[in-house]
Amino acid sequence: MTPEHPPPPAEPAEPVEATASRRRLIFVRVLTVVAILLIVISVIANFVKREALDSSRFRGTSRALIADDTIRNQLAQTLVDQLYANVDVAAALRQRLPPNLQALSGPIAGAARDAADRSARRLLEGPRVQGAFVNAASAAQRQFVAVLDGNTRRLQTTGGNVVLDLRPLVLDLGNRFSFIPDLSQRIPEGKARVMILKSNQLKTAQNGTKALRFIADWIWLLALAVAAAAVWLARGRRRNEVRALAIGILIAGILVLIVRTLVGRYLVDHLVKSDSVRPAVANAYAILTDLLRGAGWTAVIIAVIAFAGLWLSGSKPRAVATRRALSPYLRRPEVAYGALVLGYLLLLWWRPTPQFGFWLNVTVYFALAVLGLEVLRRQTAREFPDTEPGRLLDALRDIVGWRPGRAAPADPADELERLARLRAEGALDDAEFAAAKAQVLGARPAA
């Protein structure tokens, strides 16, 4: 008989806990990506809502547009073009000139156009006219928003279409020239109008406005909830997930800035056919998308602050030295939070982007800053419960890692004990513990 061979040993099955942990980490990373996408959607929705639907923001934008020299000159030229397109200036002059000079009506009309250009520019440079322009534009915007919100009684439409009527401005310009009599009759109602919205597009625009308001008002809250869930579920790797969120916010901010620039170049270089109009369109685009530019830079600022907090709470020797130097002050809430409030007030006074002028943004940013400070305070209290305030110069030397005639560094055994305690408390994961241990022992971490 052939002796029976024992079956080969079965490969050990992957532990259930390891599989569950891997699935949880994948799920957490998916939540992080979803949170970043929701933040981007919220940024775009709030930009459109504030720029198009917010009366205060629109008023400020209108003031910036009419104050720009290039845009104002282009608007003046447009008004003159509308005047000459609707009135035969040469014929009006021919009626006013004596018979022996009527043949000169054409050249005089051409010379009068130059005078009209100068007059239109002076007209729009006056503070009173600029204020009237802003008031008129703001009133039209409020009426237009009322139409989008379903209140069509507040705005008269033409054949169901929403239009912008330039006729009052053209009449104001033309009345400056006494040789054009009965100008209001020469430019009847319905002339010098710009189509804004066709009647068959109105219902779609109203539905889109409702959806836009809902997304802008609430999706930021969903984004915060998803991000908080990702960090909460990433037990043992929460610093990694916060780092992933910071990287995602940084990338999103940079992409917003790049896309804004590329869209502006395409709009000016490809969609605007007239070279003379391009400078005005470029300036108008820069003013209209200033809020979007601010959103991109705000994301970059938040990401940089998050990276600074991650470094300060990490295991690098200089980060540890910084926490040790700050620990006596972080243990005192009045000092720690007083410094935070003072720094935040200075940031609001500086106002690097428009986003730091919106009360909801300011509240959310401050709440996140308080949360980060409290996490740092608790970590520092666990690490250095008994430190006393020292000299500022010595603390700075410890942070930068240089002190003349300094004795040998601290005992590695004490440092390893501190790192082990942090890992046991969940402040460091296994990878961070291994890297910090390698630094303490003077060895390179294993690949």
C-alpha cells in the first residue's frame, strides 16, 4: 500500500478584523473624496447665488464695474452707438442747418460723434450719474430676482421675455445735443433693448433658481457632516484622514483658480470678436468672478492652516519642542483662546478674501479653529502635564534645534516611553510611531 501523504497545510485565512479594517478605511477615504466634491459644488453654487441673486453683492459689483475706466469707456461707446443706430443724426442736422450748409451735414455728424463720445464719457464719470447707474442696476436686479422667484408682477416683460432697456440712458445722452429735436419720439419704446431671458426659458430659470438656492444654503452642511464622519470613522488614522482632507481642499482651491483663469482667457480670446471690446470684457470678467477667485484662495489658506496644525501635532522633534514650549500656555484656557480670538480678529480685519466678510463663513471657520485648538490642548496636556513657562529665547532655540554649548539630547528611553504612550492613547498610528522611533534611535525607517 502506498502510504498516505498528509494534505498540504492550508494557507492561513486573512483575519476578519483586518478585512473589516481595510474595508472601513476604503469607506473612509470614499467619504473624504465625497466631502471634497461637495465642498467644490458648494463653492460654485454660493458664487452664483451671491453674484446673481444677492442684492448687496450685486450692488457692490455694479459699483466696481462703473468705476472701472475701461468698462466705463466701453459703455459710453455703446450708448453712442445706440444713439446713432436709432437716430439719423445727419438728417437731423440737415434740417437745422441753413440751405447753403446742408451739404456739410454728413461731416458735421461725424465730428459730432466724437463730441458725443467725449460727452458720454464725462456723463458716466460723474458721481451722481454713477450712483444713478448703480441704483438703477440694483433695482433692475431686484425685480429680475423677483421674477426668478416666481413674482412676475414686479417686472414688466415684453411678450413674456425679460429685457434690459437702455433707452433711458440713450435719451439722457442724446438730450445733451440740442440739434436732435423730439428725441423721445425718434427712439420709440422697444428700441435699445437687450434680451436677457426668453419666455420659453423663464420657467426653467425659475426652477433652476430654486435648486440653486437649496444647494447653496444646505450642501455645505452636508459636506461638513461627511468630512466629520470620515475623520470619526478613521480610528487610529485620523491625522492621516485630516491630512487627506487638507490635500483635497488645497487641490480644489488651486483648480478653482486655474479654471477661472482658463475660462476668462477663452471668453476674451475666442468668444469676443472685436479687439476693441476685449479689454473691457476682461476687466468685467475679473470683477464678476472676484468672489470665485476669493473662494479658491480661501481654500488654499484653510489647507495651509490645516497643514500647520498637522505638523504641530506630529512627532517631528521640532514639533515636539514647539508643543513643549507652548504647553504651559495651552493649559490656560484664557491665554490659549484669548490668543486665538485676537489672531482671528486680526485675520478678519485683514480680510484676505471676500469670504472672510460673510458671517456664516466666519462662524464656521472660527468653530473649526476652536476645535483644532482644543485637540492640540488635550494632546499637549497628556504629553507635558508638568512643564513650567521658560525663557522665550530658550524655547525658540529648542524649536529650531540649536543651542550653543548644549548638553547631550534627552534620554532616548524617555522619548520612546513618551511615543509609546501616545500610540496607546491613539494620538499616533503605527506608521507614525515607527517613523518617530527611528528618528529617536538615529536610524532610517524601514521601507
